[in-house]
Amino acid sequence: MRSGGRAHSRPTSTPRELCGDLVMAHSSIEPSRSLLYRSVYWLVKGAIWLIAEVDVEKLELEPKVGEGLIIATNHRSYIDIFVLLIVLRKWGISPHVFVREDFLRLPVIGHVLRSMRAIPATTRAARQARELLRAGSIVVLAPEGGVPRPEDRIDGVGELKSGVGHMAAKLGTPILLVGAVNTDVAWPRDRPFPKIGVLSGSRPIVRVATQYVAVRRGADPGDVVREVRNGLVNILTRLEQRG
């Protein structure tokens, strides 16, 4: 799992600055115990059905106390947060959310985030995330820090912020990379609303896959960021070959 001072990635057998767009921390409260969370989930799932099909496999996550787990995902569309909600629900993760403050003011996305007990990301957010990881929790972040323009995505991925590297290297926290394709087909970056398709064949298939990156405590953060980038590129390439 760990070797030298570098991060090391391996695929799973199954599927503005530091923290990127959002950071989610795993909670001990199951989502099914929150009526608001559950209601929003079903509303989101129904809305997604009109926009895209989501292809994601079941995954068991067991973070360790003292390390926790970081989930790092690519970011191509405003619909990503909705897809992520469905994915995390399937994986049994109930998150608290640290988000950019302006996200909470968005009409629909803000409501979804508030239902997930969103906390505005401040300079204290990274410190909070490290404490949560130390306690064995899970945090999810989008290291691109926003939705990059298609022309800014080199090999499918935009420039990554350094926060994921510092956060993982501090405790030697493993990273689960989550790559998704076709979210930008369902809701292009330059459109105010997503495309709607009622017929099954008219909706794009959003495919989601994963890959692990093991990180040694004290590893070089730059090496970690490079491994994250390489891993995301690898996932997206595989997914795009599937169509």
C-alpha cells in the first residue's frame, strides 16, 4: 500500500484554493435517519432520471482512525453535486458539507447542500477537514476548484489545487479517486439549465469509476497531486473508451 515518499495509485476491483469547490465529511448519522436528507435525495434522483442515467457500482468504504479517507473527484458540470449525492447514498455515506459560501445562495444547489448540513468553506475548513480525517472520517473534495472550461482540461482534467496533496500527506491519508464522464453532456458548462430527455435512449449515461491512491505520511504534496491527476486521467480515459 505504501512505498517510499511518493503516493502510489491502484485501480479498485469495483468500481478557492485549498479545498476546491466542496469538502464533505462522513457523519455517523445514516442518511435514512434524516427525513429532509432522504426527501431531497429522492427529489434529486427523480430529477436526474429526466436528465441522465447514472452508472455506478456498489463500493464498501472503511476508513481508519488516524487516517480517514479522502475522496477526490473531477468536476465538469453543475450537475456533479447531484450525481455525487446519488453515488454517496449508494455507498452509504452521510456527509456534512463544507462548500464555497456562494454555492449556498444558488436556488436549487443551495437547497440541496443545506439539506446536507452544509458549512461555508473558510480558512478554517482545511483545519476542520484534517481533524475529521484524524478521527477516521471521510472527506470529499473537487481538487480542480471549480468547473474548468473544456479548453482548460488537459487530458480531460483541469489544473488541480494543492490542497489535496497537503491534506493527504499530513496524515498519510489514502485517496479514493472518483471520475465521472458525460455530466457535461447532461448539463453543459455554458447552459443555464440541463438538457431534459424523457426517453431512455435520449439521456446520456453518466459513468462513474474509482481508483485508489495510497499516500505515505510526510509524502511530498506535489507528488501526491501528480498521482491524483494521473489517476483521474486514467479513470476518465477508461470511461470515455466505453462511451
